[in-house]
Amino acid sequence: MAHAQQRGRLLVQRRVDQVFAGTVGAPSEATFPTEPHTTLDATPVSREKPFLHVDARGAWRVRVPDARTDSRGTDWTTGSAAGRSLPLSQFHIARSTDSARLLASQLARGKNLLLTPGVYDIDHSLVIRRDDTVVLGLGQATLTAVGGAVPLVVDDHADGVVVAGVTLGAARPPPADDAQHHAQRRLLPVGGPHVGRVGLVVNGARVHATGLFVEHFQQHNTIWNGKDGHVVLYQNELPYDPPTQAAWTRPDGTLGWTGYLVGPRVRRHQLYGGGVYVFNRNDPSITTARGFEVPDRAGVRLHHVLTVNLEAGSIEHVVNDTGARVDSTAPGVPSYVVDYPAP
């Protein structure tokens, strides 16, 4: 589970790797994997999610922290963190009984959205076109696709948009092809109460992700096609339930799909601290060829990546054809690759 540490960011991936980004006093990574630590001096891009608070006059407001780049430690120890504070009068306070058209009309009128807990059936895309719009979910606020609609669309010309605390149910967000707003948006969890078949596809350039979890999709869990991607901690569990090896085999004969695939045309990409886990409970004999698959070029670099068997199933290699097999003969014991390609 990923969480922020008081003096920076500690991103935990079970007990097989601890990823520190911009954390004052973080341990050295020099002895990895004997001591499984991955340490970045600064967090490249981050933004804390907005939150409700009460001002000095007793009025409820929403605090929207600013995005930070190359940050280290906290920015609130000597006062309030940088950001803006919005009155609730600028928000439509939504209930799960609100129709998608009502929510869309509120956005079109210039309102922000505060989504109270519940499952919202979205049969009409909510399109954000206004700069600095805030959509904040409280509790388990889930936007579920109905009839093939994309629940939430952020126009590429809308700058400073913040979406946080919202789960997108059984739908894939559209690719963000305009990269200039990468520091202003947050990756969202995808899931919800309904059956869905959802992976993550990143087509936008210069997209940054800190603490990215994508799990249980039935083919490649993450496909990263955009140039200059940068990820700090990635966790993936392959699907638990492939019925047979034949069903878990690609058309070209490759055994299984990957937890993380970087597209063949990508020339620059960086990943720090990544893990792919296998637990084929339906058929422990099922094998996956590799956890990570990337083009072999100098600009595509993976630092501290691993695969792990969680009692059933096996993965032959960590990255491409590099890294030792993990299987049920040593459950919970990782296979590590320190750097790919090797320096």
C-alpha cells in the first residue's frame, strides 16, 4: 500500500522493496537487493489531493494544494502548504442519484464537483473544459460507465484541472495526448462494484506517475506508448483466474501477458521500483514468460524491478529474457533485476 511519509514519500511494495522519493533521512539503496531500498533524492512531480477544511469564520472550504516538482520533504512545516482555498459555493455537492446530465450541466456552468460517497451511473460523459476545475470524491465515490460512455473526460486545452478521490468503474480513461498539463492531474483508481475488463494505456508524452497500481487485467496490465514516461513505484498482480495455459497464451505463442509493457516505438522511459506478482490459483502450472517487456534501447531504463510468486504459478523472467524464474518452489522470494539494461 502506498502512503506519504511525514518528511517526504515512502512508497511500500509489500516487503520486497521500499521506495523513497524526496524523503529526508531515507536509507541508502547502495546494497540493493540485500537491503531492498530504492531511493530518489527528490519526487519529480507530485500533488496532494484537495481536502475539506473549516476556515477561521467557521465556513467549510476546499483546500487545493499546488503541484510540486523536484520536491524534498514537506512544505507545510512552517505554515500552510502552498495552494488555494475555494468556498463550497463554487461546488455542486453531488449525490449518487444525480443524473450524468445534471453533473455535466453543472460543470458547463463553471461549477466544481464535490462527489459524496456512492456509485454514480454515468451514461453521458462528464467533460471538463474549464481551467482549474476541481472534481473531488469523498469516501468511495465511483463513476460507473453505462452504455459504453467514458465517465470523465478532461479536455487537453483545460489547464490546472484536479481530479482526486474518484474511482472510475469499468471504463478506461481517454489518453491524454497533450503533455503540458501532466503536473496538474492525478492518476485515478479504476475498479468499482461491477465486472470490468480494464487495463491502463498511456499514450500521452511526459506523463509522470508516483505510486501506480494496476492489477488483474486479462492481458497486458499496463501499456505505456507515450514518450518520456516517468514512474516511481509500480505494483502489479497478474490475474488470479486464467482457466488454462492455452487461454493465457498470446496469439504469437508467447506464454502470458506482461504486468508492464513499454511500447516498441518508445525511445525514452524510466521506471524506479517495479514489481509483478503471480498467483494462478485456478491452475498453479500456468507460466508467464516475463513480468516486464520493454524495447532494448539505452533510453528505456528500469531501476530495481522484480517478480514474485505468491504460492501458485510461475514467471520465467523479470524483464524480457533477463532475471531468474519465480515459482512455487520458493513462494514469496523475489527475483530482482537491479538495472535494465545493465550499466
